[in-house]
Amino acid sequence: MDQIEYSVAYVDTRGRISRDGVEFIRKSGEHRTSFIARYLSALGKEGWAVSGIQHLARPETAYYILQRPLAEGATPEAETTRDD
């Protein structure tokens, strides 16, 4: 069975995206849609795909849930355990 790893990006379409402590800022004069597309294209080159979007109270903001196949032999960055 293939394993998947996840990551979450905080997206503010007014001009800022934050993921794993790294900020991605909209260029001066860049349209909001172009800004988001540029970010998602960069993530796609790393194998990430959007698997869900959780909108937040402020309309311009959301969490983008990202996923990609886990490389063979790799361990997910944030492993969780279950209490049965």
C-alpha cells in the first residue's frame, strides 16, 4: 500500500502564504490568482498536490492541505500514534 505524507499551508490571498515557517509573498502588481497559481506550480514540482481546503473566519484566508506520495523507505515528518 502506498503511503502519503501531508503538509499544511496557511494562505492569505491578499499576498502571503506560510508553510513550515517559510513565507511566500505576492509580487508587486501580481494578481491574486496568478500569485496562488505560481505557488501551487512550485509545490507541484516538488510532488505536492492540494487535497483539501479549509476556509477560515476571514474570507481571504484558508488552510490548504497538501499531499504527496511518501518516498520509498522514507518516514513522514510528523508521525502520529494511535491509542487503541
